[in-house]
Amino acid sequence: MKKILLLVPRMNIGGAESYVALVARSLKSLGYNIFIASAGGALAVELQKEGIKHFFLPIRLSKFISGLLLKRIVEKYNIDLIHANSEAAGIVAVKTRNKYKLDIPIVYTAHGVLPAKVKDIMNQVDKIIAVSEFSRKSAIKEGFLAEKIQVIYNGVDTDKFKPNRQNKNLLRKKYNIPQEAFTMIIVSRIKNLRNKGHQHLLDVLKNYEVSKKWHLVVIGKGKGFSDLKKKIKEYHLQDRVHLLGHKTDVENYIDIADVMVLPSYFETFGLVLAEGMAMQKPAIAFNVGGISEVISDKETGFLVKYNDDDDLLNKINILAQDKDLCNKMGINARKKVEKDFANQIMIKKLIEVYNEIIDNKTN
């Protein structure tokens, strides 16, 4: 069976990292020999316990050392294909192949927007995977080769992210959320208060009379976590905003909420929204980047005018005031994920890409 090396800067919780973990587990279950190289993290530890070998690779610290170690891994384990995730990982993969004249194909998944400054390097990979049509079009505009770009939506493990995993009443009791309170949840790394929209949600809770009994659950940590705590205290929202911190099993907490929210300033796809939708939660987010490919407006949730708190409040309030509509949209959301974003769909398309590239190399 083919040996695939997944390359990523780190393996903590995040969009690219969750993608790598899902791909690794899925391919391993199909009999592939899967290896991961990164600077480590919580997910790397988890995967090693599941029998997926991990190599330390300081991609962001030293490209020289990373290249040297990558060459040794490829040669020692007879790797058939490198699948790089993140710009830094892609650059290391291409430069290593060129420097050491390695005969190995490279697939690169662009989890963010590809900047024009790296097009000369990234155009050397065998295939660029865009996680949304928005991402594909953006890459072409920046000068990336259209014939090398293929859209494969991020996959969601619909067995893991499924409704009613946990007892909602017990969860709410644990975190002091009234059983009848309309509750939102945001799952993201907290780089700052603006990047993923935390500030917008706090402003909605503070500035509008209709939201005075709403609650917000926040999963995630980051550099902006302390600023978030200060702002919550400044706004006197300690009783209504619940900071759960970093969780490696977010699927066990999403049932606590009525809706998934992400008023982010930019998303190429919005994987956390799809994961929440798989758990029958309507999704509400600013209409930016590839979000409109995830949320079917007025069917599985709402698209909100960018940077518009009034519109954000109004869209959330529609669901807060109508439980039947909220439930209906949640059911529609699950169906959309099963149809368009189920993990099996992504893995099938990935394997087709792998096979095509590896076969072309051997022929």
C-alpha cells in the first residue's frame, strides 16, 4: 500500500491541523501507510497513540534543518508522495525536492489564500488543492496555474460530528447556562478579538436589549484570550459568556448550543461551521471568502453583511425567536454536510489525486 507523508508546521488544534488529522486517520483505516511530519502538538500525540508515526520537523524555525530531515524521512521510509499543508510546508517540500533531486510527487492543500509572492515555488508542485471555489479563483488571479488547481472541499467526520452526542441539559447545568436560554457557540483560535469575530459577538450581547438573556460559549485559546477575558469583565458579561478554553474534542461541547456563529473577517472555507452543521446546528457568519459555499442562506443558516452588527443581531434573533425554524435549519444543515462535505467524499477525491500523480510518475 502507498506510503503518504503529511507535512504541516504544527499539530495543535486548528483548521489545517484538524484536516491533517482527519486525512491521516481516514487513509490509515483504508490501509495506507501514513506518516506525519511537524513541530508537534496535541494532535500529534493523539495520532501517535493510534499508531500513526510522527516525525519532528521544525518547519517554521529552520527550513534548512527541515529540508535535511525531510530528505532522510523520504529516503528511509520510501515515501511515495508528500502532501503539504500550509504555505511554509509547501515551500519546504518543493525546495527539498529541488535541492536533493528527490523523485517524489508533491500535493499541496491551500488552507488560506495563496499570495502571488510564492507562485513560482508553489507552481512546481504536482497538484494544488483548493478548499473552496473562492480559494481556486483567488489563486488563479494571483498567477497560480489553473490546470494544477482542483477544488476538494474540507471533509467532516459525520460519525464523530453528529447531533445529540451529549445530554444538552447536563452540559448546560455544568456550565451554569439556563436550560431555556438561547445559546450561541464559537469555535476558533483566538488570535485577537477582531479576527474571528469575538468582539462582534460581545458587542451584540452588550448593546442590544433583545439579546440580554442570550448566552455565548467560547471554545479556543490564543494570544487574544486574556484580552477576551478583560473585555468580558468590562462589559459585565461574566454570567453569559462561558470560556471553555482549548478542547481537542469540540464535538462533545457543540450540543450545548442552539447555533454555531463565526463573524470572521475572512475564511477560505469555514470548517468549524460545517462541523457544527453536521451536528444539526444552523450556522451564522459574515458573508466573506468561501463562507457562502458552506452556508446555504436561509436554508442551513444565515449569511450576514460584513462587519454589520445590526444585521448580525437580526439574523441571530430570527432563530432565537423561532425554535421550530432553528430546528428545521439544523436538520437542513446536517443534510447539506452529508451531501457535500462528508469525509468520505473528500478522501475519495484525494485518493484519486494521489493515484493519478503517482501513476504518472511511474509511467
